[in-house]
Amino acid sequence: MNVDIEKVAAAIESDAGESLPDLRQALLEAQAGLGRVTTPEQILVRQAREKSGLTQAAFAERIQTPVAPLRDWEQGRFAPPGG
């Protein structure tokens, strides 16, 4: 699907009422399939950690997981196991 990134960016910025400097790059990455995907599991992991009031390091220790995978899950790089 060929989308005019400039038109999309202009419409989003118009709705937002402000310039969004990284928007065009993000749209280009998404169009190329390089964008991150937000999954329900990712949201649940982050919400659980935030609700606990723990840092990523403390939460990772609590769930007996290295902090790097937890960070990757929260940032959408990889899905949590079972996700």
C-alpha cells in the first residue's frame, strides 16, 4: 500500500495542533515494517510493573527475569513468553 507520508503527517500534526518532529521518521519506519507493535501482553507487563511501583530492575528481579528481556517486552521489541 502506497501512502503519502507527508499528507498523513500533516493531517496528524494539524489534529495535534503542533509540530511533531519525529513523526515522519516513525511513519516511514512503520510503512517499511520496522515500527514496533504494541500488544496487550506488553501493556499488561508495563501496567503490572508500574502498579507495583517497582523499577524495571526491581520488577525483573521479583519475577526472576533478567532486566533486558523485561525492557524489550515493555518497549515492544519482543513479546513476553506466552504472548
